[in-house]
Amino acid sequence: MAIGELASACDGANKGGSVAVAVSAIEADEKIGQTAAALAALWGRWGRSTVLIDLASGVKALSGALTGSSPDLAAACDAAASGQPLTEISRLHGNLPRAGAIAAGKADVLGLISTGRLANLVNTLKKNHDRIVLAAPKLATGFPFLSLDACCDRLVLALVRGSTRGGPVREIGEQALRSGMRPLDVIWYD
């Protein structure tokens, strides 16, 4: 699937409601940040109010896409938990006024996931934004990508032809099916 196809499929599937998409990869340098930033930018160009959340603590492709400093993920989760408006969302790119970003900073991402604070943030953002894109760490780090199913409508793996091994992809797909999740979406790069 191409990024445009995924963006269009999400638009068609949600029938006007908000959508949250998590993006990861099996190994390093498999374009997690590029995929997440491109998806957020595409929706921003389409006029969708979009927020990109960096869970990977400095995904290379995201740092160049941000204008100004981004709010820390933990601070954004705290604001959502206390019912405060999330006004400190950085612009994703100067040409995309409807696309913003929240950086992981030094947040304990696994703690935010396990306590439900990240899910609360995503649900709070869905009230005011059309699309939420989460750039998750690579799976090789042991990141519990499938646990994002609790707060995301779609889980996407960015894979590179010729370098991504099929075994781990099959394994995570089988885990998803055994736990009753919907199939994973895959974006392939040459």
C-alpha cells in the first residue's frame, strides 16, 4: 500500500470521524519518521486538522519537519488528564497550518501507554483534530507496538523491500490476529 492509498482508505473508512494511526517498523532505518510525517503532511494538505506524535524520542525525519519547539509528550498527557486545552502543539511545517506535532522528549512512553495516559491524550486530541499519527519506535527495540491498538484505529508497518525479513512480519501479524486485532496495514518502500 502507498501512503496516499492509506490516507484515502482512512478517510473512506471513518465516515467523517477522527482517526488515529500508529506507524512503526521491524528494524532501524525503515522510514518510520518519513512515513508518519508524510501521512500527517498529506492529510494537512487535504485540509484535515492533523497532529503527529513522536513516540520514538527523536525519529530523524521528524526533527527537520518541526517548526519551533514541540511540547513534551508527558506534559501533553498531563494537560489532557486535567482537562486543560492542548494549546502547545508545534507546527509540523510552515506550509501546513492544519498540521501540528508533539515530541516525546524525555517522556516514559511505555509508562504512558501502560497507564492509559497516552490513550487519554489520543482521545482528547480526536475531539479537536481529524487525524492523529503516532510515530512509534521500531519493533526491534522490544516496543509493544500491538498495545497501541487500544488507542489507534490502524496500525501500520513501514517495510523496505529486500531488507525487511519476512519472519518478524509474519510473527507480529499472527500475534495481532490471535489477539483479535484487525490486520496490520503495510507500506512498502523499494
